[in-house]
Amino acid sequence: MKSSNSVNRSTPWGFLSPSSTLLKFVGEIAYPGAAALDLACGFGRNAILMAAYGCDVICADRDFVRLCHLDTTKAALLERAPNDVTPGRITTVCADLTADRWPFKTSSFDAIVIVHFVRLELCPFLIPTLRVGGHLYFETFGGHGQNHLDLPRPGEVKAALGADFDIRHYEEKAASRHHTQAVTVKALARKLR
């Protein structure tokens, strides 16, 4: 299901501007009544975008200070949303997101957004929390400085998604000319089963 309404691409959220690539696809994955997860949400820049489309968003992060900031600013930020949809709710969850402490139940979300959080070992726990037909948006950080040490290897993200997903958009680039075995990735995939 897709909302016929769209958020203006020039966002009013200042330093909290969402991922520019997610902004291109949000109309496909976010709609009123959908349940979304913003994993390692930080200050909630992508959650605000999803909620502006009517999604109820769970914002999970281990940084309590950032979550408190989001809790105190989310209402004011959503008032600025250039959309005629009633914004969804944003709920914060402070959690150390590891495999042995995975806090979410199977088939809980219609969309999962992961921006600048590269933990592919969580895929076996993460993927079951996405409902069939739901979308996963994944974007790594850039390959600046020593970041390449934490970036995936070529083909690693695609392999982690496996046959469970229809990959709708996939960009993979070498982190730098010096670090060609590390890649940056931007991917949008729809869960098939």
C-alpha cells in the first residue's frame, strides 16, 4: 500500500534532514497505519520522515540522551511536516541491539530502516521481525577515515538478504580506491517470504 500524499523533497527539519536516498523511496514503504522500525535511530531524522507519512515508528537506539532529545522534539518536528497525512506516533526504545538481546517479535513491522548501522550478523534476528511484503531500507555510512574497517565486503549485503527479498534498489560502491574490499551500500528490498 502506498500513500498518495508525498512529503516535499525540501525538508524543514534542518540538521535532522533524513537520508536523501530514503527520501526518494519513502512513498513506497511508508503509509498511514504502517508499523516501522528505525534501528539505531540516533536523533530520529529518518523516523520523523516515516512518521510524517503516517507510520507508527519504533525508534531503537542504545544512546539514551539522543532518545530523550527525540522524545522532547518529535511533536514540534512533526508539526513542520509538509504533508496532509496525520503523522504517526514515534515511540523510543533504549536497547543495546545485539543478537542475544534482540527485543522485537516476529512479524512486527511493515518497514525497517537501518541507516549508518552496519551489523550484518543481526540479519537472522532482524529479518523475521519484518512482515511478508514489508520493506527493508539499508544504508551504510561512507568510507571516510577508518570507517572502511566496519563496512561490508562486496556482495555481502546482497548475500545476507538472500532469497527472502526482492531487491528493488541496490547501490554498491568501493569505499575508496585504496579500500576496494570494503563497500558502501544503499539498498531497498521487499520481503517475499
